[in-house]
Amino acid sequence: MKYDIKNRFTDRVQFTAEIDCREDAFEAVKVGMAVRWAVKTGADLRYTDLQDANLEGADLQHVDLQHSDLEGARLQGARLQGARLQGARLWYSDLRHSDLRHSDLEDANLRYTNLQDADFGGANLQGANLQGANLEGANLQGANLEDANLRYTNLQDADFGGAIEELKGVNR
């Protein structure tokens, strides 16, 4: 079936994916399949509306998702190493056990996101909004947290590699 992915700002169709799915499947499944199709075909995922997408365990390494709306997306165990997520909206998303090493999340909105046991080693979180997020057990060694908002964030057992300088300028 053909499935349209729209631009989150203009609501225009950005690309039409060819997915093998039943018409009555959940929208989250259709969106997830369309994203996987886009990754395989090189379709532009910047600025897309991907709310509630089911992307559990997806391989999204080095994918450009700048300014995309992934609110409520299920990304548990996703491989997002080197992904470009600048300005992305990830409110209430589930990224438990995801690999975000060396990804760019500058100015991303991660409010109330579940990031438990996620790996942010060397990631850029400059200016990211992590208010109310769950970073329990997350690896933040070498992550850039300059000007990040960590108010009400659960940092229990988070690993900062012992370097308190990483929290310089952090809003907590």
C-alpha cells in the first residue's frame, strides 16, 4: 500500500512510502514502516510528522531527522548512532536502551521522554530540553550538556564519567 508522510510544518506530503501493510493496521505501525522504507530509499525525513511511530529496534544510524516530530514515538532499543536530531520534538517518546552515541540532539525537545539506560556517549545535547525526562542509568560520558534543561530530570545512576564540567551551564 502507499502511505503518505507529511511535513510537520506545512502538512504537505513530503514523500509517499510503499509499505507491505494491511489498510486497517495501526497508524503507529504504518508510520514506522514508512520510516524504514524512507531509510532504505533515501527519502528526506527532515521536518516530517512521525508522531507515535513504532520504531522499536530500528536501525536509524546517521539518519537525518532534523526538526522532525517524533512525539510519543516508540524507539526502544533503536540504533541512532550519529543521527541528526537537531530541533526534533521527542516529547513523551520511549527511547529506553537506545544507542544515541555521537548523535546530534542540539535544541531537541525531550520533555518527559523515557531515556532509561540509553547511551549518549559523545552525543551533542547542547540546549536540549530534558525537563522531566527519565535518564536513570543513562550513559552521558563525553556528552555535551551545555545549556541543557535538566529540571525535574531523573538522573539516578546516570554515568557522567565523573566529569562535573559537563554540567557547566546546565539548567537544573
